Amino acid sequence: MSSLNLQESKTVPVSSNDHSSDIGQEAEPFLYERSTPGRRAIRFPSWKKRRPISGWIPDSFLRKKAPPLPELSELDVVRHFTLLSQRNYSVDTHFYPLGSCTMKYNPKANDRLCALPAFAKAHPFQPDKTIQGLLEILYDLERMLSEICGMDSFTLQPAAGAHGELTGILIAKAYLHSKGPEFSRRNKVLIPDSAHGTNPASAALCGFDVVTVKSNERGRVDLEDLKKHLGSDTALVMITVPNTLGLFEDRVQEIAEEVHRQGALLYMDGANLNALVGLLRPGDLGFDIVHVNVHKTFSIPHGGGGPGGGPVGVKKHLIPFLPEPRVVKTKQGYKLEEDGRHSVGRLRAFFGNTGALIRAYTYLKLYGAEELRDISEMAILHANYLRVLLKENFPAYVDQSCMHECVLQPAGLGEVKTLDVAKRLLDFGFYAPTVYFPLIVPEALMIEPTETESKQTLDRFVEAMRRIAQEAKEKPDWVKQAPHTTPVRRLDEVRAARFPNLRWKPNKEMRDE
Ligand SMILES: Cc1ncc(COP(=O)(O)O)c(C=O)c1O
């Protein structure tokens, strides 16, 4: 048997001759399937001596027969969920090079601080004077983000990157409206074709017409195409830096000049700020508005929909339009204040996603300015390390130095496609990279190794990728049928997307019981 020790703790069979690898792990049954009649986790006190249940709940709402719930011991339940949790891929257990998502290690100190009762048990309606510590953190975090991004102020309210975009665009809209009819008539938002899908969605949600700007052969915004679309009807231009190809928009200052010459605002999608912290500030490049994904850049456990934070930074002229209330510092301490004159209003209940914000604050305090710069440099180094080592079978879409991630395409792998490579990686104990994004790159394989992985892990990943390329040439069917070692093999993804079955329902037998 040939085997490749890809993880310290696990030797994964990789050969098609090894039949054990074809079997996979057994699928864990549903709790309903584990049910044994009469088994109990807890016993409730008898109702007999008390008031009958019909005295509490009207008869019409009472069930005629017991619901078909699984009957299990506490141990059955604990084993079931522990086992499922161990089958998950997570940053704490696996290399997770999911491009565009920045799945870096999340220091546990962040969680510990955020769980302190003063934060975790704070009630959002507590008087300001009883949550001075929390308000101080929010105030300081706003200032730290302003410093890192070269902006004049920040709001911490948005709960994610897309929510930050919505907030930023609403701010731009309110500002343009405040400047009179000549500006408020501007109805177009210009967005490059490589942008994250949330950019056009957010602009459309704010009532703007979206105009797509082409990328050039270097994977950057095509300046000539941008100029063609820019005009007196342009409200905003949204640029992602580094862009979704992992490349630095090297003509961004020229873009800023053009945009401002036309009286429009320039917005930076700063979701990928993890490649820039300590190296370069959006405000210095000429951006009026920026949102940052704190869950990506400042390391907050995320994925599968959150929780996160998408603070928005603005230059001076836009400060009056920031969401309210704002945390202000007075001689008597910190307090929440709103004047309601120009603000776009409240975008999120209470103070924003406080847990995520405390984690971001802790991360910034843990590392300090110099280390934050090292972190960005290391993220860039790791992405370029993989880009160069994988060149032979997976060349980069744009063959140039990248920032924190690289977008590759399989070459010479015959009928083996990106999806097959991603599935096969699961057998080697790696979470798959992002596939088929950005949309402008056919067969895209988007790899973001992050700075927190060791060279040994990156080398094992390279070894696995090379092995897959070799298999693609020698026994393509083996790759096309992967994964071989996961509890569930290939799913019918089209069917799952078109007819999602998200709720367990009892089968007929159970219903009739
Ligand atoms: C470039 C870019 N823009 C916007 C977003 C949206 O952020 P969120 O998923 O937090 O809404 C992402 C998410 O990763 C992103 O990578």
C-alpha cells in the first residue's frame, strides 16, 4: 500500500489499490435511527398530584398523541454530537485554504476575553455608566481601525462585510443627496467584473444601477473601460484591494483621481485587509469609504454565515452620515450619543456584533503594530510560496506576484477538473480551496493559505496537489470519483440546490404510530 503522511496525526491512504480507502467512514445515523423505545435522558416529576395540563393549555392546543421524538440516553446524545463535531473540517483541525474567506487560526485568548461576564452578560439596555469598559473598547477599536486604514472615523455597527457595503453605500447616497439635485441624480455604481457578488447586490439594494467594469489581461481594473463609464451620473466606484484575484490594484491612485474629477465617491471593499495591515492604508490611496471584514482580518471564528463584523471607515466629509448612536468620550466618561440630523440611522441593534468586536480588539492588542505588519507580510509570502511550487500543474491565472491569495487553474490534467481536485483534497485531510470564483476565471482554484500555517503544512499541501496531478494523468477516474474517505461521497449538488431538503420529517410509519 502506498500512503502519504499528510498530517502529523493521520496517515491517509491515497492509492486506488488500497480498498480500505474506498470504504470511507460509516455515516452516523440520525438520532431518530438511534432511538430505543423507553430510553430516557431525564425524568420529569410526575404531574399526577398537580394541576392537569389542560388547566394550563387550552384543549384545542393539546396534542392527541405524543410527538415522535427519539428516545435516547444522555450518553447517546453526547456521543452523537461529539462524533459529528469531529467529522467537521475546521481551522482547529485541518488546513483550510478557502480563498477569499481567510480561515486563519483564531487565538483562544480572543474567546476567553470575550466570554468575561462583564461582556458576555452585559444587557444592551444597561445604563452607559455601568458598561464603561465595553464602551471604551468600542471607542478604542474605532480609533485603531481609523489609524490602520488612514480614515477619519469608523462605525462598528455592520454585522458582516456585505452589511458594511450596504452601510457604506447608504452613507455615499446620503452625502450625495445632501449636496443638492446635481449630485442626488447620480444613479450609477461602477463595479469591476472580478468583484465579490455582494458588491453589486448591495448597490442594487440601495437603489443604484450597477455598471460592470472590465478587468484587463493583468487581472486589474481596465482603466480605459472605467473612464468610458465614468460620468456625471456616477455616484460611486467600488474597488476591491487586493482584488479577488489576490492582486494589488496598482493603478488605484489614478483611479481615485479620475473618480474624484467626475465628482463621484470611491469605495474600497477592504474585506481583504489582511494583506495590507501595516503596509498600506486605504485612506492614503484616496478612498472615501472602506469596509473591513474584522472576522477575516482580525481573526474571529467564522464561516457558514458568521458571526462577524464589517466596520465602515469614512473620510471627514462623510462623518455626519455615519450610523448612530456613536460612542463618544466626555469628561464624565463614555456615552452613546445621537443627533439624528444627517445620519443614515441605525443599521444594527445596540452596539453591533459585540462579541466579534471584542475579539478583534483583543487580536489588535495581542499583536501590536509591528507584528501586525509581519502578519500581512507572512500571509503574502505563504500565498506566493504555494503559487510558485504549484506552477507546473496549476499555473496562476495571472503569472505575477500575488498578495494574500492566489488564483490558479489546472493545466494538462485532461478530463480532471477543478471540482475533482477539490474533492480529492478532502481524502488527504485538507479542506478544499474556493472553486469557480472569481467568475471571470475558468476552472478557478482560489487558494488562501493564511499566515498561521507552518511551512511543513504548506509543503504537505503541495505534495498532495502534485500527487493529485499525477493521479489525474495516470488514473483520472480515481480522482473523478473522489472523495473516497469521507462519510458521504459526492452529492447531487444541482438537486440539493434546486430542491433543498432542510428539515427532517418523520416517515409515514412514525407519523402513524
Ligand atoms: C472581497 C469580499 N467582499 C465582500 C465579502 C462579503 O463579506 P461577508 O461574507 O462578511 O458578508 C467578502 C467575503 O469574504 C469578500 O471576500
